[in-house]
Amino acid sequence: MKYKTVQTVGWLVRLRVLGALVVYPIVLWSAQAAGPNILFFSMDDLKPELGCYGSEHVKTPNIDRLAKNGMLFERHYIQQAVCGPSRASMFSGLRPDTTRVWDLQHTCREECPKAFTMQEYFKKAGYATAGAGKIMHGFKNDDPPSWSIPYVHSEALPYADGRLPALDKYQGEQIHAAFQALEEKKIKGYKQRNQFMAGLGAMPATECIDRPDDAYPDGAMTEWALGMLDRLARADGPFYLTLGYRKPHLPFVAPKKYWDLFDRAAIDVAEFQKLPKGAPEYAGHSWGELKNYSDVDKDENLSKARQRELIHGYYACVAYVDAQIGKVLAKLKETGLDGNTVVVLWGDHGWHLGDHGIWCKHSNYEQATHSPLIISAPWLSQTGRAASPVESVDIFPTLCELAGLPVPEQLEGTSLVPILKNPKARVKDFAMSQYPRSHKKNMGYAMRTERYRMVTWVPEDVAQTGTFNPSQIDAIELYDYQTDPLETVNLANHPEYKAVVLELSKKLEGFFE
């Protein structure tokens, strides 16, 4: 039998076999040598409080410029509003019920051996993969299989004056003194170290001092990234560079110049600070993450002045990371890499700033599940804003298609390339988020369409088994963003919304089939 290669397109090799055309899905790693580079910005706790998303409070010129030159997804929703599960899902392209990571204690590969990250997949396709910062939360040890260039840990970053931040967070003198006491006692364990510092009053929720950008991890990582881009520009072959920005995650720590951009007296507190009328009480939470900080009273009902201080800190951190992204994008252009690089900016979830009386994330409401997603590819002629609901699990298949790589069959998302080509296109009817309430042993599945959110609370066994039975439903929440954008009233039992609940319930049953 004679074989003759007649054409190579991406990953499909067409062979003539005795006159017949046969297509073999042969993996040709070397065929991707000329593929596009990937620059991935992973943002921690970043809600769409950005100029390009319509914020009147926070000016983010660098992210806004990226959005102007790319596609902004107006309705991007994460799979679960907490760092580990969200990142495990996005980087693996698998939903939480598949990764089996629903909390911060479990890790993806151990719970789901078939899982692999997009960085690992691109590495096997011949990409140089490098990363620093907070990336593989939800994986063990920053996930060594993902990197062809060893992952760079925080303590190895180039900090200003060589001074590492205390607890990897703070640069205040008093906090450094307390940190020295911590080190002398040789206390181990993340929780134990934080408790010791909090006991000394040295773990505040905010820090505003006059320090350079690279005194803190995000600025130091940016300096590392600039050098890495110079290195990658001199190398042969494509790269996938992942930068994990820690801000605006608590504590709200940023150089003073970013705090100075805002007038605290002009900052508004959340308009609606109650749980929705008719919602189950367990749908909210007591924002324990914030209460872990030494200057936040565990029983405190935050005053408006305290709320403004925290919101001010959040805004300062957003402005800080926007400046870092601007430096990286400028270096990308300086090196000439911008013409062949896909840039992605992704927030791992949103953040409550007092709305519903909630702070932090850990819910199924809009402010926790809605996060920014911007994708820019210089060769795509379409730019703009897309209204279709999309999900974090869609990013992996999208980058595969943009790079000309086959989409792994196990991925549970859908490529967004049709939307990148036409912002009016739709690839799905709804996005699905979820969050557990362990004390109730319930899992809430939040279906978000363009207009509605329906949260269906069922026993956590549904997540474990994947078997959905409508008779097990404990509660339903329904919100109409056309008439009630602040989610003030649960409409699930209102007669005029009966048809909506029935329609979305059928979609939910189909989701589990």
C-alpha cells in the first residue's frame, strides 16, 4: 500500500490511500511552531468594576484600551465564586461537578485524574509555558506539569530594595516587626500564621503607604514579566505566558498613589443592603473572609465610613493592577510580539461590596458570579461587545481554536470563536454557576440567561452523583434583571413568572442529562 501526503492543515493530515482520501487526526506538535502566542491575565476577585464595563467610579485606561481592541464579553460568568474551584474549572475546561473541586481543601488532579490544564496541553503542542503569581489555585504546588519554564514563586520575584512583603502582602513597618516575631517562633501553616499576625493586630484589611509598585507582589511580578517577554521574544516558537495578579483580593493593599486617585467622600455605598425578599436565608453568608482581618470586628455591622474605606481600597487595587497590565502590554508592543499574540483578561469571580449586606464572594448572586472576560487577537477584524451568556469553561476550547489546535473531547465548554467573528452570535442559551451551603448540605445551581437568573437549591448529592430529581428541590430563586437589577425580590413564586420558571426548569433538567 502506498501513502502520499497531499496536504497538511493544522492537525489533520490528509493522505491518499489507493485513490481514496482518508483524514487521520495525527498529532503534529511541530506543526504549531508558527502558532500565535498566548498572554493570559488571571485576576483575583476582579468584578466588572472597570471603565470598559461602564463603571463611573474606577478609571482603568489600560484594560479599557485592551477591550477597545478586542472583544468584551458583557455576560461572562464563572463556574463557582471562590478561587480554587473557579480556577480548577477554567484552566481544565471542566465544571466543578467534574473536577470535584467545590472548596479550597481539594485539588483538581487528585479529585479528577483525567484533568489537565490548558497550559499543559499547549506545552505538549510545542509551546513554551511560563507563569508567576496566583494562578493554579485548586491544584497542588502550582501544578508543575503546566510549565515548560519552571513556575516562579512569590519569594523569587524582584521586589523593590529586595524586601519581601510580610505575609506576602504588607510593607508597613509595624507589620514587618510582627512578621519578624512570627518567623522567630517558626510557626507553620497558612491559617496558623495568619492567626498569629491577627492576634498582634498586624493583619489589617487595608494598607496605604507610599511605596513603589514593585514593593508588592503584583508590581514585582510585572517586573519579572517584562524580562520574561524579552526572553520569549528572542526564543524560537510560540509561548503561553500566564500572569496571576493577586489584586484586588483582600487585603486591599496598594501604593498610596492609587488611593490618591479617589475621593473617599464621593464613594457611594451599596444601594440595597438586604437579602432579596423571599430568598432562602442560607443564600447569603456572614462574610467570614473579611472578618479574619485584625481590624474588622467579627460582630461589626459596618458603618458607612468603614464601607467607604473598604470600597476605596478595592478601587485603589483595581487601579494598581490596571497600571501593571499597561506595563506588560507596552512591553508586548515594544518587543513586536503584539502582532501575533492572543491576549486574555479573566476575572476568577466577582466580589460583593456590601450589596445584599454581603462582602467577599461565596454566593450565587450577580455580584459574585459575574466577572470580566476580554479576548484580543490582532488578526480578528471584529471588535466590540458581546451580549451572549458565556462561561469560564469556554476559554480553553476558544484558545485551542485560535491556535489551530484540536479541542480535547473531554472539555465541557464551547468555543467562543463564532462570537469573536461576530459579536451578535450566540453559542449557548445560559451560563451555569454553582455554590454549596455546607451547613445545609445543599448545592445551588444558578442559571443565568440574558434576562433572568434562576437559582435551584438541591441536596449536595446531586453534585456528587450528577443525578437531578425535581422532587428534591429545596428552594428556587428567580430574578428579573430587566425590572429588578439589584435582585431585591425573589420572583420564583409570583404567578406572572410561572412560565419563566417552567421554561428554565426544563433547561436545568436538560443540563443534567
